[in-house]
Amino acid sequence: MLVKTKELYQKAQKEGYAVGAFNVSTLEAIKAIIKAAVRLRAPVVIETSEKEMGFLEPALVFDIVKELGEKISIPIGLHLDHGKSLERVKEAIQAGYTSVHIDGSTLAYDDNVKITKAVVEFAQTKGITVEGELGKIVGSSEKHQETITISQDFLTDPEEAKRFVAETGLDILAVSLGNIHGVYASEPKLDFERLAQLQKLGLPMSLHGGSGIPADQIKRAINLGITKVNVNTELRLAYTETLRTELAAHPDEIVPYEFLPEEIEAIEDVVEQKIKLFGSECRA
């Protein structure tokens, strides 16, 4: 069932676990995430970036998730990931998304406040959860071949975050702690001292780049207030690597439904692993 994601994050914050937020660009991925969530009785968030939303069409994503969600009792949030403008945010909300992420992290602080506040004011009239971002989370959803250097200036400043939350009224804050998007070329080292300071805000926090962060650091981050962890690249890798293997093993097969179940299972396995890692199993 589709729910307001704010409810999911508040429960996770209270009970000390994190909700998995999984990006999709295919029907197979949506089915896999829901199957894993049902099996483990876990709340999940299904999300699309602007490009993923553009490929699938937001109304279609909503219809699919709503249709599949009505058949189960597991709470599901539908989320726009890294929306860059009020127009794209409105597009997602009007399509039925239950939460949105407005990413003004590349803007000057005052401009970030302005766009985030505008989104909050619009979303609140619809009862929609808003995620904002402060600090820059670099990288893209891919398997990186080289180590990405993260400037200290890119990390979320706790004092600035306090002002940002007060000035915008957002519901959940995406933070930069040394995490990047994608699978890392070298092991990241999250700044837990910084996260401990950010936890004092008392606000649910989102950790992007969950595909490449070691399990021990993920668990520690959740203990320090992370309530949502984004996963994208590992799902893409599971899908494409399995697809290549299947097509290579059956070069004459031309019927998609004969090999696509393998891709669904591969994504499902990744989602199950993450749910267990995040501590959200049996929390629905």
C-alpha cells in the first residue's frame, strides 16, 4: 500500500533502523523490490531520478506501484530522487508520488534555501514529504574505476544544517559525510563525528550512495540517526550482469519473459540483503 514516506522515516527513527530506498527504471526492478519487501515484511521506498522518471513516465510508475501495492499490506513510499527544479517536483507530485527530493546542493546556500522552501510550501498543501540536501554528494550511479576525492567543503556542516532545517521546514535531510553515488573504487570512510553532531537536529536523515558503503559503516550510520539509505548502482549491476549472462547462455532466445525472471531474482537478492543490513526486516 502506498503511504506517506514521512511516516516510514519517523518510525525508523524511533525504532533505530533505516528504510531502504531503491531506484528503478524497469518494471522488473519494481516487481523485485516489492517481492523482497513482502517476503521480509519490510517497508520500502521505490524511487526514480529525473532521468528514470522521464524514461518510465511518472504517471506510469505511480499506476504500477499503486496497482501492485494495493494487493499487499506492506507500506511503500514512491519518491522522486534528486529533483532539480520546482517544475519537476510538481510533475512527480501531480503524478501521485508520496515524497520528493529537491536537490539544491550545487547552488549557493541562499539559493538552496529558496528552492527547498518553495518545494516545502507547495508539497505541504498536498501532504507530501520533502527531502532536502545540504553539502555536495559527488559521483554518479556507476562502478567507479578511480578513487573520487571529496573536498571537506562538500561535507554537510552541522551548524549550517541547523539553519537550513529551520529556514526550509523540510522533513528529511540528505547529508554528505564522505559518501558518493555509485560503487566505490576504494573503501569510503564516513565522518561519524560529523554525523553525531547532525543527529542532534532530531530530524530523519538520508544517506545516498548505499551501494558502495561497507556493512559496518552502514550499521554505525544507522545507529547515529540515518533513517533512509539509497541504493541504485548495485541494482543496475545485478540486472545488467544477469541479463548479459542469460543472453550469452541462450543466444537464440528472443522471448523476454523467458529470461527476465532471472533479472528479477537477481535484483530481489540485492534488495533482501540490504533490507536485512538496514534492520528493516519485519518492521512493516
